Amino acid sequence: MSFFRRFVQNRGALVGLVILALVVLLALLAPLLYPESPWRMVQRPFLAPGELPGFPLGTDTMGRDVAAELAHGAWVSLLVGFVSTLVALAIGVPLGALAGYFGGRTDDVLMRITEFFQTIPNFALAIVLVAIMEPSIGSIVLAIAVVSWPPVARLVRGEFLSLKHREYVEAARLVGQGHRDLILKQILPNTLSPVIVLASLMVATAILLESSLSFLGLGDPDTMSWGYMIGAARTVMRQAWWLSVIPGVAILLTVLALNLVGEGLDDALNPQLARQR
Amino acid sequence: MSEPLLQIERLTLALPEGADRRYAVEDVSYSLAAGEVLCVVGESGSGKSMTANAVMGLLPPGLRVTQGRALFDGADLLAMDEPTHRALRGRRIGMVFQEPMTALNPLMRVGDQIAEVFEAHGLLTARERREKALALLEEVRLPDPPSALRAYPFELSGGQRQRVMIAMALALEPQLLVADEPTTALDVTTQAQILHLIRDLQKRRGMAVMFITHDFGVVAEIADRVCVMCEGRIVEMGDAREVLASPRHAYTRTLIAAIPGGVAAPARDGADPAPLLTVEGLNKVYRSRGGWWQPRREVVALDEVGFTLGRGETLGIVGESGSGKSTLGRCIVGLETPDSGGIRLAGTDLRTLTGQALREQRRHIQMVFQDPYASLNPRIRVGMAIAQGPIANGVPRARALERARQLLTTVGLDAAAADRFPHEFSGGQRQRIGIARALALDPELIVADEAVSALDVSIQAQVLELLERLKTELSLSLLFITHDLRVAAQICDRLIVMQKGCIVEQGSAERIFQAPSHPYTRELLAAIPGRHDDATAAAAPAAAPRMP
């Protein structure tokens, strides 16, 4: 059975994929739907959703259009989520591969470095990194990547440890393939399925991290984000609860969709495991 | 003959839709009387285990009984509800599985596992259970039963674990013992002991035994009656001696003929060829790092091993698991580094070479691996898997792929196979691909480590034939590592017998089979199942046409 057909068989994954596609669409269309800056004040503040035509989600404490904020925030959330995950993979996969493949001293050194990052609480480190650098999209992406690569390195190392003694790897070694070919052509392709699954979940975590940083006011001051929206609305929770709830639901749905897609990928990439369930 | 204990009538089991055939077993009927040993023989996929699973109520999900009955002492096992069936299982029908390690709980002491059998049926007090467990371990002749009672499964050897499994199956004195390939995972000498034990216990207790196996040698050793299965149907059934001596069905004949080489090695021309590979004083010790409270453990895998291998010669290395035969092969191809000693290929000492020169020499020694499923990368197309060696050695990509296609036809596969992935092939076909991969670098020596052990007998014979043909066509030398003396007899010119890292005997295959000088070799030869049976001896000439 093809990969796609196995993936589609999991109904949850399909729902996740649809939600995710909608969010991506929203992010892509944001500049067309709301060509003006989301920071612009357009009406009186505290409009409830549906109170005035043209403002389906109402306005916030400063009179900005919540729908516009949400659309532009989607762009930032997805960008930060995907880019920081890519950066984390770019750090974690090579480190894990080298540690697992060469073992011995290399493994010891690389794993001690990994553990150094693992022992510091993720969020605290991310706050410190963003605070040291100027809060900007770039620094946020970097901070999130720096705190989220260790699990990738661990996973890839484990896969390499078990795969490097497989007979097909030994056979490739015997025909004279060098270390580079063995790592890139023989072992790495076989480690990819768990890494892809982990990556889909990491995107979700990264979106949460970005929201948390923005909530604390450490977001990029020039870009609208869902976390900033919640942070700004928390003082008026009792007067205008929807101002926190609307971006909150957006985060919830996106993260849920990513988790569903991740689980679907897991089933589709490991057909034997999926059948046992 | 007395009233049958187990009677299977027209049993048909349907496979789930989309399987390669409609029925796992079709219209199968046989009966088993008390005190009788029935061997169900067939190759993998013949449905031989499925009937037993149906009897035990262990059918995998997706399989349905569409027709037939299985009467055990008059009651239909297939129509029985689960609690009634469960009460029968263990108490009146015992079962022994193939893999003794996975069938035992690794975290539970052996004594407790045996006691659990009584507990599951609510029998005896804790104290009695313990005494009974001890008595059972004595009955299956484990050395030092009291300490075995307290041992964990990993502390026992494979044969000892299988004895524990048998003790558990016998705990409640069943009338029927179902044994599913119980000796397949064991060494020859251990296999002989276990077969002897089962036969002995069966006689003493008057049990009926349903023995499932793929090995006609085992049949000759233990069976009263045989039932040969092929693709879900019974093709032949009858008295064991009669079937072995004069098989009626063509399939039975091919199975018996495919038993490698009978038990006598054919004579070969004894011209002494120039040595290609010389191994001198090879030593290898595996050391486990000791902990704070644990002393370092040392296992001697190779102890001053030395031999020569001539050009165009096939040298067999025979030994049981743990004899160091695989380590020797891995040292020669360079997957392991020996502690000391010399390996010379055509006069060049491989151990003094490094870097490019070593890689250049390594090209001349290639390996065929044991497991046809693990030795091919699932994500690389077959053509590329064969071509990657030459490519790594500087041959242009297009030419290497072209050559891969040629090699595939050389090993008896279609050239179009190059574009497919390994999982689309059967075990035998994959082993052919593995051989093609080894040939891609034009080696002078091929090390085959248990290259046919994972294959069915008829496939085994085909692969051996292929190796033999390639050897003469391409003037290769072959180092053939195996635990199976019958396979060795079929293909090897000379044999080396290893035990615990030492070579205990070496010489021409013919001499070793006819006049073994070392007691261990004699023990190995005596343990070959079916060796003392006239029936298999009569079948041997058909199997070894080279014999004068």
C-alpha cells in the first residue's frame, strides 16, 4: 500500500492535515485579506465579535481588528515553528549521526554537550537567549532551535547505534564505501521515519514556545503574533474574554493538528506498528 | 491401532483477503493415536504450523475456520468456548515452541515459571508446586536441577531453555504434546539430545506427539508416521519408514532429495592448489568491561587459529554456536580486528596494510551474509545495492549499474530486478542478490557466513548449486562457514572443525566424514539427525549426484 493511502486511512491525521492546510492558507492570504498593518487602530476598542459588520472577531483593547491580528499572527507562528524546527534538525541530526556512528570518544564528547543543554530548563534558556539578543524573529527562531535540538540528537544517535551493526551496513563497508557514504546513503535514510515524526511534534512545541515568549513580552515588537495577543489581553480577561480565547483556540487547533499529523505520519511510516493497534 | 486421540477432519482455514492464496490449510485430515509420534513436514508457508495453532486455539487474527472439525478425545476443539478450551490447554495438551528464549519470561525464575503452570490451573499448594517443578527439571535431565530452579532464562543455554519449555509442557501430564520446530534454533548435538529426550519421555508416558518440522533428517530420527504438507494441502501421509524409503509424491521426493548431501561427503580430486589465503596464529578475545562489583569477563573467540586456503578450493568451517567460526570469518573480511596473528592474501599481509592499499586488497575478499532479510538495505534498489561497491571503487555509475544487471542474470534472476526494492523478493532470491553484490567487485575469495541457514531445504539446494557453479565459472575460492555438517558435506573440499575458538580437526571432507579422529568431530557426526537411518542413506545418492 502506498504511503499516502496508509496516511489517509487514519481519520485523525486527515482532519489534522485539513486544519493545518487552512492555517497555512490563512497565513498566506493575510497580506491580501488585510493589506493594512494589523497594528493599526481601526475602530473603538472592545468591540465584541459580530457587534459591527466588517469586524467578525471584534477589536482589542487598542481598537485593532482581531481578525487581521489573527491572520498575520498565523504567518509568524508557522514561520517560527517550521524554521526553528529545521534549524534544530540541522544541529541535532549531524551531531546524533556522528556520535552514534563513530561511538567511543566522539560519542562521549558530543553527548556531554547534548546533556549540558538538556539539563537547563528549556524555557528558561530560551528566555535568557532572547533577552541577551535583541528580541526579533531571527533571535526567537534561534533560541527555540537551540533549546529543542537535544532530543533530535538523542534519537538519531540511538537509531545509528542500532543500525550501524546491521548486515547491510557491514556489506556496504566491505565493498569499500567510506564513512560519508555509509552515514548518508546506508544509515541516514533508514532513520528518517522517526525523525520526521519527531519533527512534526517539534513544530507544535516551537509554536507553543514562541507564543509563551511573546506572552511574556519577549516577542518581536514589529510582528503580530498569537502569543502577544493573549499577553496583551490578559489584563482585560474579565471585560473581554474573547480577546484571549480567540488566539488561544487558534494555537490549540494548530498544535492539535500538528500532533494528529505527526501520529498519522508515525502510522504511515511504520505500517507494522500501526497494524498492531 | 487404538482409538485416535486427536482426529482432524477436513479442516480448512481461510486466510484474510489479499493474501497470496485463499486458504492457509485446505481440506486437511489426519489422526493421531495415543503413544504415537506424528511428524508434520513442510517448507515455510506450507501451513504446517497453522493446523497445530488451530488445535491450540492460537490462530492469528484474520484467520477463520471455514470447514472441518478437530476432535480431541471426542470433543470438537474448534467449536469449544474459550474457558473449556483453556482448561484443556496445558492440562491435556502441552505445547513446545521454536524459540526457547522468547517463549520464556526473561524476568522470572525458571522454578516460578514452572510453578505458574500449576497455579494457572489452580492445582497443588505452593510447596508441592515447587517440589513438582524440581522433579520435572530432573526428568528433563537438566544438570543441577536445584540451581536451575533459581536461574533466570538468560543464565541457561539454548538447549537447557528448551528442556525447561518441555518441562513446562509436561507439567500437567498432557496426553498430547504439540512441538512446533522445537529443535530448529539449536545446535546439532543439542538437537540430538532434545530429540532423544522427547522420544524418551513420549515412550515413558505413552503420550501422543505432534512434531512439526521442516527437516526430514529429524523425521527419520523421531517419527512413527509422517504427514507431508505443501501449500496448505497434505500431499503424502504414511508410515515414516515407508515414506522415507519410497516416497510416492514428487514433492516429498524433492524434499528428501534436497536434504543436503546425505551424510557421506563425496570424494574430490585431491590436487593441492597454491595457497590463496594463509591464516597464522590468529587470536581474538572479547572482553566485557568490568563494573565496580563485577570482574571483567573474557571470552576467547579465536585461539591460535591457522590454516591455508588454496585457489579454487572450498573450505568449510564447521562448529556449533560459540565456537568462534563467525568471528574467524569476520576477521578475514576485516569486520573485526584480531588481537594478534597474520592474514595473508596471495602473499600480502593484510594486517600491515592501511588506507588505500588495504581497501584495494579488501576488494578481493567479499562476504555473503546469513540473513537475506537483514543484509539488504530496504531503501536502496537492488541494482544500486549491487553497483554501489564498484561505484565506491571508482567505476562510473552507468557502467556499474549495467554490470549489476548482468550479474543479476548470472545469479539466475531477471535483469529487470535491478529496479525493484529488496522487500519484493523472497528469501532465496534475496540471497542470490547478496551473492551478486559480493561478485560485483570481482573478488578472489568469498566468505559465506551461514549463507543458506535461513532458507528452506529446496531453496538451500538451489543456492548451493549456484555457489558451486559460480565457483567453477569464475574460479573463486570459497570459505564456507556453517553449523550444518550436511551442507558442508555437499559443497566443501576440505573441512575445519572448530570448538571453543580452537581448530580441533582439519582435513579433506571425505576423510573427516569417514574417519573422524577427534572425539568432538565424532560427536558432531553422530548428532546429525537421520544419520543412522537406512532410509535416508538410501536417499543420499539421489541427493549427491557427484558421488561415484
